[in-house]
Amino acid sequence: MTRRDTRPRHRASAGRSAVAAACLVLASACSQTVSGDPRPEPAALTATAPASAPAIVRAPGDLVLPPERFPEPYVAVVLPPEAVAQAAPDLTGIQPGSKVDPGGCLPPAQDYGPESTAMVVGTDNAGRATISVEVTRSAPDLGEYRTYLTECSQVDATVQGITSTVSTVLGDDPAIAVDGAETLALTRTVDSGRGSGGMTQSMAARIAQIEDVRVTVTYLSFDAAPPDADNLDLVFREAVDFAARP
């Protein structure tokens, strides 16, 4: 005759006791007694995928060409934020607060704060000329700026009683080795004042836009001599490559 096993089943009792104890600790998660061995829910066995890291958006100050990358004889310095707001409008030839003719030809609004604009300026002291690199972030489409330059190719701008005539001519778009970049080239003269008190500024600029980052490299002199095109083009290529680096 087969004997009946009357020994207490300690393991099953221990399992039920463990679940009951867990219910006391996590009362909000347990609503009833569970029989049998405790088992993890399927969701607890599934590994949670790590969240993707947010993209790092570099400020213009991290994208502007370092001063040591400028060629001789240009001695370059990074402008502090307060100086950027003064220097950048000089490159448009139209000062903030000017009254312009034709109306509607004020330059496009721009944020000159450090999160939006950075500048480095190289100076040829002997030649009284500069090459500046300006990087702006969240810049509008370059096609909009091209339209503005076409419609406002000659503007009379008056501020503090002095009238300047700003003339801009578009040139051939420069070629650069950056996929998807738009480019634009221009020459500009700014004739300020009249008679012996007048002054002429001559500029040549190369512009590239990579997504929302715009790089503007401008040669500026205080006479009608031809620009230093070789060094202008060199700095332009260097500045675009530096801003477009991974």
C-alpha cells in the first residue's frame, strides 16, 4: 500500500508568506492575495531603451574662425559681445536708426547677442584694411537676403544729419566644398558726407549658408583700391570649413 505524504509543504507556504509581506509594503500595488510562487511581470523583464541624447547646438562663438588662422599681415582679434553690435552694422553701410530711401530698405533685423552673432576681425594696419568673419545662427534663408540686395541695390541712408549712399552689386556665387551650402558674393561702396568732409568705404564680401548658420567674410578698406581678393578668398574658405566641421 502506498503511503500518503503528510509532511507540511514549507516551500509553498513560504512563497505565500513572501507575497503577503510584499503586499503590506506596497499596499497600493497589491489588491488581493496571490497563490503560488511569485513571478515578475513580463514588463519587468523587458529592458528599457536608453533615451537618445539631445543634439548639441554650438553657439556662433564656437563656429567663428580663430584669430591664429588669419594670414599675414592681418592681426586678428575676437570681438567682445558689446563690440559686435557696433561693428556688424558697419558692414551693411546702414547704421541702426537710419532713415532710408527707398523706404523699406533697412537691412534685415539681426540679433547681435552672443547666442546669435560672433565676429573676429583681422586688421592690416599698413594698408588700413580689415577682413572680418561674422557667424550668425538661426539666419533666414539666403535667398531672402539675395532678394533684398537686388531690390535695394542703391540706398540713401541718413542718420544724425549725415547721408550715405550705399551701392551694392552682386557677383558670381563662390564655389565651396560643402554639400548643401548656398553662397553669395557682393561688392559695396559707402559714400558718406559731401565735399572735403566725405568718406568712401569699399567692401567685398563672400557669404555661405549651411542650414541655419551663415558665414560672412568681408574685406573693408577706406579707399577705392581693389580688394585683397586672394586673402579674402583664403579666409572665406577657412572660415566655412571651420564652421562646417563635425
